[in-house]
Amino acid sequence: MLLSVQSVFAFFFIVARVAGLFLSAPILSDRAIPQTMKLAMVIWTSLLFWFIVPFPTLHADLHLDIILLLLGELMLGLVIGLISRIIFVGVQMAGSLMDMQMGLSAAATFDPSSGGQVTIMERLMFYFAITIFFLSNAHHLLLISLFESFKVIPLAREVQYSGLLDQISHLASLIFLTGLDLSMPILVIIFLLDFSLGLLARLAPQVNVFSLGFQVKPALGLWIFIFTIPLLTHELEALVTTTMTEIYKFLAQVKVT
């Protein structure tokens, strides 16, 4: 492969789009992964795309817009990664709701990978989502969607993100619906437990229902989680499909100028 001005600029444009994906996509942007490894994966992935992605047609005054075009490629990769992240945001929200009902919200620990406080069920649901993510080959689908973006949106082209705000609002609602959907069995059953303990407190005031509920809720919630693992697996697989659909929907709405 002979190096030319077009091929060199094409490589930098590809690196910008791939780097945007690695900065925002789930797992790939995790702080637990060393920065040198992330950089190596970005360069290696960009080299693979470099041999199959058509080079852009350069104009004489293109050098004046190089920075803007690089930022545009970076923005495109960031948006694709953020859309793919909805599965993990919704799952972590479900874990937070579970912890709140189970009385485990106070048992929060510092998570170095996210840089914030996480609770027990939130972290458990996150690892469960990672397992489903890899078992369903979602990481392959994510790279395929990135490759398809080069076909839909060629390199070094100005784009207009029409319909992006509407899609963002739809994704925000999808996150809340996902959190409620995944945590609903535990929310409902522990609510019924609270209702029963309230009746018990009225019938037998001498019983310390607060202490009893504090002991029963975590164990009951864990058993419910174990029994609903097949249902959660099915829901997460459907969510992976929805995520990929949203990525292709975003690519279809982008207008190339």
C-alpha cells in the first residue's frame, strides 16, 4: 500500500472516530483498562479499518477545516458509544432500585473503574450485564456498527445530526423503563413484604418489625434475583438488540453534506 496524502489523512480520521467510540462505549472506556492498552486497541482497530475504508477526496483548501473534520469524526464515535451505553446505565439503575428496596443502599463502596460510589446489587447487575454483553457477541455487533458507519457517513464529510435530540429523549425514557423493568420483581415482592410487616405491626405492636425487615429483605431480594436470572437474561438480550437498532437508527438519520 503506497502512502499518499489522502491515505495519511484517512488514517487520522479513522483514528478520531474509533477513539470516540473507545472514550464512551461500555467496557472499552472502563478506567480499569490501562490507557496504553486502550491506545494500542485504537491504533490496531484503526489500522484494520484503514485497509477497507475508502479514502476521502481532498480539496485544495481542506487543510483549513482539518481540525473541525477531526472533531466531527470524534463526535460521531462518541455518539455511537453513548447509544451503546444505555444497556449498562439502565442495568445499574435497576441495581440501585433493588438496593433501595432491599435496604442495601447504605452499603456503598468506592468503585475505581467508575470513580464513584456503587452499591452491592448495582455492581452485581453490572457484572451480569457484562457477561450477557459478551455472550451475545454485542462487542462484535458494536464494531460492525462502527464499520457500517464508514459506509453511511464517509470520512471527512460534514454531517447534520437531524433528529438526534428526539432520539436522546427516547433513550432517556428507555433507561428509566429498563431500570423499572429489570427491578420490578424485587420491587413488587418487597413492597408486599413491607405491607405485611405493616399489618403485623398493627396486630402485634410488641414485634420489632423494623429489625425483622432489615434481616429478611436482603435475603429475600437475593433469592428473588436468583430465581429471575433466566428472565433477566432474556430481557438483557432483547435490550442488546434494541441498542443496536438505535445505533442504526441514528446512522440513518444523519445527513451527509
